[in-house]
Amino acid sequence: MTEPSTALDDIKVHVKVKISALWASLMFCYIYGDYFGLYKPGTLQDMLTGKMGPLGPTTQGILLGTSAMMAIPSVMVFLSLVLRPSLNRWLNIILGSVYTAIMLVTMPGEWTYYIFLGVIEVILTILVVWFAWKWPRLNAT
């Protein structure tokens, strides 16, 4: 009779899945940050008068730009799983770096909840860059 093992079963998770999951997690933080922002005093009144925070008057161009900025991480959830490795790696390094910079620029002077989520978002995007940078290589035989 053999003793039952105390070791837990685990599988190796491919880098594509890790990066995709990081982008998905990032999107949840973005969504909650934007949602909680609606509770800041004056935000809804500004929205009703056609103002979009520090971006000023709400225009089609502003809405298109912010939509594009949020669509990219959303699409990266999928693209990280399906793109060929070389393009995938560089796209994740570049976009992960860009979104890290965006958060670092927008966090100062914000409310505590935003900074809290922003720190998590920075960690997530740095991890995207890290996993993409350290993408495993094929063993040449």
C-alpha cells in the first residue's frame, strides 16, 4: 500500500494564457475604477452638462479616442491567445508599457480608490511586459 501524496496537482500554464488573463484582470480594474468614479461628487452633473472630466467638453472625437484606448486592452485578451508568438510578444511589450505609462500619468492627485486600482493596474501591465519579455524559447535540437 502506498501513502497518499500531499503534493497538489498542477499544470504548466502557457505564457499566452497568462498574458491574456492579465489583460482580462486589467479590464476589470478599469471598469470598476470608472464605475466608482461616477460616485465622486459633481461627476454626474458634469456628464449631464457635456463635460468629460479633465478631457473637457464631450465630443465625438473625445469619445472615439477614449473608446479606442479602452478597446485595445479588451482586444488584447483575445489577441494574446491567437497571434503568432513573435508579433504577440512585441505587441504585449509595447502595449503593456504604454498602458503602464498611462496609469502612472493619470494617478497623481486622484482619490485613494483610483490610486489603489491604479497601482494594481500598473502591476498587471508590468507583468504583461515581463511575461512577454521572458517568453520561453523553443529548444533547438
